[in-house]
Amino acid sequence: TLKAIETPEPLRARPALAKFLYGYVAGFCAETMIYPLDTVRRRQQALGDATPLSKRNVFQALFLLARYEGVVGMFKGLPLNLIKNPVGT
């Protein structure tokens, strides 16, 4: 657990700010980890049979995406989501 970690003094004085920051960091990490899967899902839904990803399972589609567009291709659009999602939460 994280109970052994001390909260810094400025955050201890402002618990609402601490909750906001910790929640933002948790959301940032979760969104970054899940985003490649979301990219594959979005492309399979939006492009349908027009994409080579349509007839593949998730792992094959991730491999194909990384092969042709590189790792950067799996994270296209991530910065906007990292800005948008905490505001919506």
C-alpha cells in the first residue's frame, strides 16, 4: 500500500489539491497504458474492412500497427486525451 509514503507538506495542508493531483497522475498512467488498445479498437470500428486491422485480433493488430507505424503510431492523439480526460472526470 501507499500508506507508508509521506505526503509532502504543501499537499498535507491542502487535501483537495492532493486528491486532485494523485487522481490526475493515476488517470495519466492508466490512459497511457490503455491507449494503444483504444487506438486499435477505434480504427477497427471506424475504418471497418478498409483497414488491414479489421480481420485481426487485438494482439495481431497491435503488432501490425507497431510494425508499420512504429510505437509512436500507437500513441497518436494521446496528448489531447491526457488534457481532455481529467477535465471530464
